[in-house]
Amino acid sequence: MRSCRLRETSASIHIDLHNERITDATAYTLINRLLSLMAWKDDAAVVCRDGWSGNPQPVAVPRRNLANAVTPWWLRPESAPTSDKARRALGYYREGRNAEDAELTSFAVLSYLKTIEVKFAEDVPGLKRWMANNLETAIGRQADDLRLERFHAARGEDPAEVYLWKACRVAVAHASENYPSDPDDLTELHRLSTAAWVLRLLARHALKDIMAEASD
């Protein structure tokens, strides 16, 4: 696998399909796995754009006018997780980060919750208990962030885990009469954006456990 970026070209990744004896679909999946690991490590959006196969040697990709970058400071040898559970969690997290970057707030809420759900499978009560017990730790040094104040104001008397599950997950996943969500309403977008930030912190905290379990 090779990567390159110059002033006239975009960042690109190249895999020798012949020597590695894999299909282009498998190579695309491997690139996505790498990008999901990068999204988690750098806590940033990263998207795999369309490419092609068939060249006997790497060919530079013409630069697109996109104001995107991935910082290189963390790029040390990393072992890709072999656990399907960890891979899925990383993929969901990258989708959430990309959704936030694209201002697809409802999708970000769902993607971060899916990241956490990987840890608990179908155990919804266990997931809620975990969110209740780990919210303070997940927030950590960001306890002074104004978004946290807005989050607590939005949830009112509801416990945080109940609010996140019903007023956020149910609201964006279903056309619920009890928890309606209007994607055009600016106030609702601000509410969900704040919830997505809290869920991102919880998802990162859950990923620590998921990645640790995968390395055992």
C-alpha cells in the first residue's frame, strides 16, 4: 500500500492487486478500514472518494478543490483490529464524524449510537446503564464546554441516557408522534447537534473498551 500527496494531486492510496492477489472490492474495503482507524485516531472526518484499478503502477490523482486534511502527527505503526466487532465500531464512528462534517446531524446521532451499540449488541438496558455510568468520564476535560450546559438544559428532568435514547435516537430514527423531530427547524438542529457532540464523546469512550477487548 502506498500513499502520495503533492501540490497538484490529492491524497491517494494505491494497492498492488496482482501481488496481493485480492480484488478491487477487497482493496476498497481495506482502504476504508484504514480510513476508519484514522478517523478515530485523528477524531476527524475522512472520506474515500471514487478511484479506479487497472494501472500497472501507481498514478497520481488530480487534486480536487477540497479544504480537507488529515494531520500526520499520530501516524505511527498501528495494528488494524482483526475483530469484526471493532471494525464495525470504527466504521460507524467514521460515518458519524463524516455526517457531522457534512451537517447531517440526524445521521451523526444514529452513527454514534450504533458505535456504542456494538459494545452491547441487543442489550438496550445495559447500554443505557453504561451511558448513565460513563457520561461524566466520557466528557472529562470538556466539562466546561457550553454545549454541555445546553445539553442539560435540553434534557430537563429526564436522565441523560433516557433523553439520548428516546428524545434523540427515537426522534431521528422514526417519525415518532411522542418524540417528533423536524429536520428543517433550526432549534431542533441545534438540539440534535448538541446531542451528537455528547454521543461522540460517549462513542469514543466505548471504542476504548471495544479496541481493548479486540486486542486481548
